[in-house]
Amino acid sequence: MVLRRYWTNACQSCAIKHRCTTAKERRITRWEHEHILEAVQRRLDEHPEKMRQRRETVEHPFGRIKARMGATHFLMKTLPRVASEMALHVLAYNLTRVMAIMGIQPLMTAMRHSRIRNGPCIAPRPQCSSLPLQRFHTTKALS
């Protein structure tokens, strides 16, 4: 994290020094990307309804996922492993949502048809152990 520190000795002659600081000088520390945070805050102040929309659409899934994870921390270390762990949590959440909305039987039927249409199974099994494993794409829509 790159922090920039500024200070000045001009405070001694400033008319509003008593409202700003009690020290001899005013010290300001800013993060190098703080202007981005200020821009986000400004946009939020201009459109407060956006925060309500975010709470309605994003916060609930993240809260559910966090509760299922144990609400503490990731079990893995390093970014690729944490990303994989998070992807598995999101996949589990999405599957439970699909089961709640569609039901288990339509989901199983869609997965069965997807496997037939897209080639061999994903997991190694005795009948397809000689075939290379395919990468599972989570962005593919179930039909």
C-alpha cells in the first residue's frame, strides 16, 4: 500500500487552525488510490437508491455463502486456491438456488442431457477413465 504524507508549517498563521489541529502543523495521509474511493462515495451520495438495489441483489447471496463457510475465513492459502474455494462456494449456492426454483428432478434431467450433448462425463469413472478430463464451465446455462 502506497501512502502519501503531507504536512505544512503554515498552520501557525491560519485563521481556522483551532478547528483543524492542535499541533504545530497539519499532517495529512492519503492512500494513492483514495481518489477512487471518493468518486465511489460521491456517486453513492448522488444516487442513494443504488445502495438499496445493491443490498437487495448482492448482499443476500454473499451473506448466505459467508454463513455456510462458517463466517470466519477461507481454509486455503494463496490467491488461486482461495479463488477455487470461493468458486466452489458460489457453485454450491447456485445449485441450491436452482434446486429451490426448479426442483431436483428437472435439474438432474438437465444435467443428464447436458452430459450427453457435451461428451463424456466430468468425473473419472471406470467406463471413461481413459478419456481426458474436461474442464467444467460454470457459465454454461442449463437447458
